[in-house]
Amino acid sequence: MVVHARSGGTIEVMGLMQGKTDGDAIIVMDAFALPVEGTETRVNAQADAYEYMVDYSQTNKQAGRLENVVGWYHSHPGYGCWLSGIDVSTQMLNQQYQEPFLAVVIDPTRTVSAGKVEIGAFRTYPEGYKPPDEPVSEYQTIPLNKIEDFGVHCKQYYALDITYFKSSLDCHLLDLLWNKYWVNTLSSSPLLGNGDYVAGQISDLAEKIEQAENQLAHSRFGSLIGGPPRKKEEESQLTKITRDSAKITVEQVHGLMSQVIKDILFNSVRQSNRSRANSSGPEPMVEA
């Protein structure tokens, strides 16, 4: 799923997951991509995608793979793992007619930047249900142009815990892939590959700071004419901005540390070997 999401670049991609249920757990055994038309902000399945979906499932069962479709996944390139309004509607419809059903969101851009898979699994509440106010278990950065969509629908779904497993065949295949592509992994750098994403993050952070500064100025003016100050809301917004800036800083520091370690490991060793070879050269001849 991550490879499929990475292949889409800045365009959203979509696919289905196959698996089974075990008690209250949904076990994903396999996944396949769908031929859908995506943009940078949404992905829509057309008639040919539904035909492909049915043909793939039938062919799988003919080949002896009896797992049913248990969910769908799509990518959010660069703006986190959560469900938009369209995603919530799609998931509600699927849960109504294809239960049990799971929604998974992958952020391929943040996966490369952070060095770990950014993934989230979600299910929607029944229509009309009001969940209790609970603190968010894990903070994530939401771009300014997505905050409104995130805030409107964030109480309509809940996140699920994710655990990973692999078989002996998976271990063998991963070892083969590592033996083939370890040079590419070692030579890659998130600082070079994600320059546009980092620039966008910094620009988004600057807009958030400017917005918070304007709101702070308005609140101070309101307190002068007798309005009550909204300290808690302002502090919360400033706290989120601080977390966003700290996250960007940590990712950049990790990328720089990786580059420094590679430089010491390869370039310094090469230079020391070269200087050692020069110092152990033939001694100059001296005439008696």
C-alpha cells in the first residue's frame, strides 16, 4: 500500500484491502490498487474501477484466495492521516452495506520525511451518534487549508489501533528486497527528496503564526473595550504551532545527522586511506 501511495506522488491513489475478521479485529491479508482518477485533494472511483474490483475478487477466489474485501485505502500526500468529508461519506456508505469495513489512510510524503510509515485506520460512528469529548491520543499537523475540513468531520469517526505481522515467506521476501535495494536506501536522503514538502510546511507554519498574531491582536483590543480574553483558545493555538515547528525541526535535524554520518563513514575513510597511501610511498633517493 505504501509503495502504491508513493507511486502516485502528489496525486491521491486508492485501493481495496482483503482479509478476515477475528473477534473484534480486522486482519488485512492483501491489498490491490484500483484504476481511479485522482487529484491532489480527492480520488473518485468510476464504473471501470468497480468492474475491475469485481473481476479481481472473482479471479482471486478462482485461484484459491477466499479472503473477502474488508476495507479500502487511499493516500493523503503531505497532509496527514485523517478522513475528509468525502471520505466519511464513503466509509459510512460502505459500513452500511458491506460491514465489517475499514478505512485506511497513508501519507507517503510524511513517510519519507519522518522515516516511518505514516498510516491511520478508521471507522465511522453511526449516523446521529455524538461521541464523548475525549482528548486526541496523538497530535498530528494539519495544513491551514485543510483545518476546516478536518474540524467539521473529526467527531464522525474514530481511530483504530494498528499492529503488524509477517510470515516466514514475508521475512524471506523482505530479505531479498533488502539485499537488492540496500544501496538505494543508503544513498537516499529525505532532505533532497522532500524539499518541496518542507518548503510547504514552513510556508504553512508562517501563515498559522500570522493568523495567531492577528487573533491575539484582536483579542487584546477586545479586552480593552471590556470583552473577556480567550486565553485558553489562544494558548492552544500557539501550542499547536509550537508542536508543528518542533516536528519540522526534529525531522530536519534527523536528516542532517544522517547526511553527516554518511559523510564520515564514506568520505573520511576514503581521505584517510588516500593520505595513508601517500605517506607510505617510496622513499626519496639520496646520493652519497
